[in-house]
Amino acid sequence: MSEQYIISMQKWCDDILESYHQSIEVLSRNHDIGKLASWKEDLLHLQNELKENSEFDPQKIYQRADELFTQFESYFDDNDFEKEENSRIQDQIGPVPIGRHTLPPLPYDYDALEPHIDQEIMRLHHDKHHQNYVDGLNKAEKEMQKARMTGNFELIKHWEREAAFHGAGHYLHTIFWSIMSPEGGGKPSGMLMKEINQSFGSFEQFKQHFSEAAKNVEAVGWAILVWSPRSHRLEILQAEKHQNLSQWDIIPLLTLDVWEHAYYLQYKNDRKKYVDNWWNVVNWKEVERRFHEAQKVKWKPY
């Protein structure tokens, strides 16, 4: 077994043990403490073996690690405190653990955006479609982690594509919910309005450009207002699906989902009407907040 593989497995043991210690308080309220201690003992045993013996079959080591991980993950399946605990852990340690992305809650009720977007659409869109993107991203991350552990990258092309599609879907939807509000509509103000005028000529020209970009996305996708740290101005982009045709090195500020699941139940195939009505729920305060943070990032222009 290669030294690099042993090091990566030891690192994996350290990471999952850290997650265990950070979760033990809430887990012990819902699971037998003896079973939890036994699981930890098995993990420590594997960790010690990795330090003392370099003659293991990598596949067998991976199987043991995978069994431990699956068992650890199962402790969260019926845990009422899972979302709270995941949030607490992420606040403490910063990064989202591999394969542990979660569905963000809507910042308003399902019916709050009516009559412009009805509650049935919001419920299906958020609870089903967005959850699928979260699940798909988690699956892809775990499979790529397995590939790194085993050195088997035969399916890496597939899982990279899955991570791109589901990851972009998860992140764009997370922005999408926040940039809408029952008290939305109107126009932005302050520095954002000034930047829109500078980048697009006027708010009316910006709104028409953004709307036409959304209405003319081929098949399914998004219209996205972005801040470009390289060109030091705002730009409007289209994205097909979630990840295709986009630029790199930009920061999304305002996103409009024009997949059919975002409007079809209410507007049928009238995407134009959906886009026109959507402006009534734009949360410009959140867009302004995102712009305020984004425009701090400026690279040397070329």
C-alpha cells in the first residue's frame, strides 16, 4: 500500500473523528452511547492499524472505511436535530464537510410570493427540485472522495459532470430564494443603481436586457446579473441547465430560474409572462447587499 494512500486514509480518519466529537452531544441524545463508543473504537482501531502496518490491501481498507462512514451517516438519518447540528458544525469549522451540503430553508412562507409565484410551485421547486440538487452534489462529492481513497478514477468524468450540474443548481437556487421577497419589486438604490446605470446605460435598459436574456435561454437555464472583478463592472449572463455557457471569475448577484419547473404549473409555456411578473418580487435590498460585498473583489483589469 502506497505511503500517499496511507496518509490520505489517516487524514480521512482524523476528519471523521473530528466530526464525531463535534456531533457527539446531539447524537448521544438520540442513540445508545455504547454503540457510539463502539463505533469510535472501531475507527481508532483502523487508524492505529494504518500507522503500524503498511501491508494492507487498499480495497479492503476502503471497504472498512466505507462501512464506518455509512454507519456514522446512519446515526443522522432519523435525527430531529440534524439540520441544527450541521449548521452549528459548519459555523464552527467553516467548510461544509464533503458530501454534507444541506437544503437552505425558504426565507418566507410558500405562499408569500403569490400571486406572482404560487405556493404549489414554490413547494415543489424548493422541497423537491432543490433537494435533488443537494442530494446529487453530495453523492458526487462522496464518489470523488472514494476515487481519491482508492486511486480508481475510471468514473471521474461522470462524477465531475454530476458535481458541476448539481453543484451549480444548488448554489444558484440558494441565491434565487434570497433575492426574492413578498416586499420586493421597484428599483434598486444607492451604489447598485449607480453601477447599473454605468454598466448598462439606465435601469430600463438593464431590465430589458436581463428580461430578454431570460426569455431567450435555449431550453432550460438561468439569467444572471454578475459582478466581474476583472472588468470592474456588472454583466448579464445566460446559463443553460445550471452550468453551461457561464463565465468564470465572476460573482452572481441576481439570478432568475427559467427552468419549466419554476413556472409551468402557473404560467404553462408563457415564459415571457413569468419573467415580466417576476420583477414584482425581486428583493433589491439583498441584491444590494451582495453587490456591496462583491465589489470589494477587484483584480487587475485586462
